[in-house]
Amino acid sequence: MRHLSRLSPRSATGAGRVPAARTQAGRPAGDGRGSGGRLPSLTGLRFTAAAGVVFTHCALLSSPRLARTLGPEVWVGASAVSLFFILSGYVLTHSARPTDTARSFWRRRAAKILPNHVLTWCVVVGALAFAGTAASGAGSGMVAHLASLFLVNTWVPSERFLSAGNPVSWSLAAEGFFYLLFPVLLPWIRRLSRRGLLIGAVSAIALVWAGPVFSTLVLHPGGQLFPGRWFLYMLPVARLPEFVLGMIAARISAEGIPLPRIGVLPAALGVISAVIVNSSLLPHDFMYAASTVAPLVVLVHATAELDLRGGPSLLRTAPLVFLGEISYAMYLVHLVVLGLAYLGLTHLGWSALTAILVALPLVFLFSWLLYAGVERPCMQRFSTSRAHRGDRPHVSTTP
């Protein structure tokens, strides 16, 4: 596992290299497939995923009954997290280099996710300590917070652990698990034939659907929310098929496998329709990825094709790419900012909606400050060696 390429098969394009996409005549397509080039439209798409999570938390603050009824507003946030995981698998596979090493890959991922995570964890736990609640539960509270700091809290089926630290950082525990496995998964997926890639994509989707079926029939046939929410939504191994699906989708693009061409707008409408329709027809367990996993991977594939084919893309515009760049910081700070503003302003007699509208500009401000002051400098300083600094495509791969 020292070099990611050493575990991959040799091919006509060189030992361990990802073959370039080819036309039907057998010549390279020349569209940048498999080259590790930039995919700015996926960066813009990442902002829409972050915005979906922010929307759901705003809806829950303004209407707490949604935590019980689990309407489509809540399904939006769950689907947005699934989009994060699929995007991560796609982008990491697209940008992987044959000569990369597991150690350098892990270093880049650590430089990306840990500085923001540690800082926001300190802010949240410090605020809880100031309020006198950080050590509640006779010491188990601090154990849970430390588990959150080290991104292992979601392996424990306990509400205290799942909500410890900065609550939204639970998804980073899943991402960390994916990153740990990526150097092993990538050569395996590179070895798949075209038929194997299609079978793998269908199998990954089937596994995602199998989870809520098992949970509904076995874990909690009575319909209680927990432990199904932990098993389906937060347990890292349960979210692995979505990440693998993104990896397979990237290889399908790199191989130039002909698929029905679906535009970004129809794909996006498919996601929205799935949220609206399935939220009224399916048990709530299916909102944890299953109901939207197929249209989401179609959306990711269609969005990437805009860049690979050089087509026009609204998601590639500078404002949306910038918002995509700060989306990871936004994901980590938004709930803290929204929660503090909500508590403070509603205590003064403001309405919940007004408090949220006041807080949203602050979310963007603190997101930019965290990105510009912590995330970007740490990525530039620690993500690569001096010999390769500035030589890698920049597409965010975390929530």
C-alpha cells in the first residue's frame, strides 16, 4: 500500500496508470478524463449540498415539530449528506495519481479536515464548559467529547456520543473511515472491467437500499427513531457504499462508458422529486440515503460531464465555486452560529424566523474567516511536500 499504483493492474497506458478515456475508434477522447484535472462544477455542486444541510437546520429551528414529523425539509438535509459522500468518492478517485502514496494521501486529507475540525470542536466544548454542561453525566460527557475530537464517536450507539463535540462533525468520522480505506479500495476498483463497474454501481445502490429494509424489519419494527438513525445515518461502515458508488462513478467517467445522457437540470429535478414523493410514501429510515442515492449519483455524473466535455455550467461560475470552496467551513460553523443567534435573539423576544435571517449572513462571514484564516493556509502548508506544492487539482472533498 506504499504506492497506490502498486496494487493496481498494469495496463496498456503504463504500469498502474488509469487508462485515458477512448472514443469508439480507440483513440484518446482528449477531454481530460482520468487526467486528474479540475472539476470546478463539482465544487459548485458541493455548495448546494452544504446549503441543503443549512436549510434543514434552519427549518428545524423555526419549526421544532419537524423533528417528530420528519417532513421533506428534513429529508433534504439527509440527502445533502449523501451527496457529500458520493462527491468525495468521485473527486478523490478522479484526482488520484498512479505514483501517489498512502502516506501522502492521508497527509493531504488530514491537512484538509483536521484544522477546521479541531478549532470548531474547541469553540463548542469551550462554550459548553462556560455554560457548565460539558462534563455532565459524571465524566461520560467529556469522554464523549474526546471521542468526537478523535472522530470515533459515531462507532458508539449512544445519543450522548453522537451529539458530542460539534454535532455536525459526525460525518467527518465517516469521511475519516473512507480515507483510511481509500488506498485499498482504489486499486480494486481500478481493476474492474467496464461490465464490473456497472455491476458494482448497481450493487452499491442495492446495498444502500438493503440498509433501511433491514433496519425497518429487524432493528426497530415498531418504528422508533433510534437505533435506526445511528445504524443507517451515522455508523461509518453503513455509509461506505455511497462513497464507493462515487468512486465507481468516477471510473465510469474515466473509461468513457456510454450511458444515457441526462442533463444536470433533469438530474436535479429527479433528486427533488425523490425527496418530495418518497418522504410521503416511504418509512423515515429510507431518507438516510436510499430514497435519493440513485438520482444523486446521476446528478454527480452529469455535473462532472459538464467539465469533462467542456460544456457551459452555471455551477462553474466564480461565485458558486467560491461558495463551494468555503462549504466545508460553512458545514462546521453553521449550526453553532445559528444556535447561538437563535437562543440569544428569541430570548430577547425576536421571532425564530427573524433570528435565523439575522444569523445567515454571520454563517457566511464566519465560514469565510475559517476558510481564509485556517483551512487554506493549512492546506498550503501541510498538504503536500515542497516538491509537489501547488501541483495538485483543488476540489473540496469534505462536507
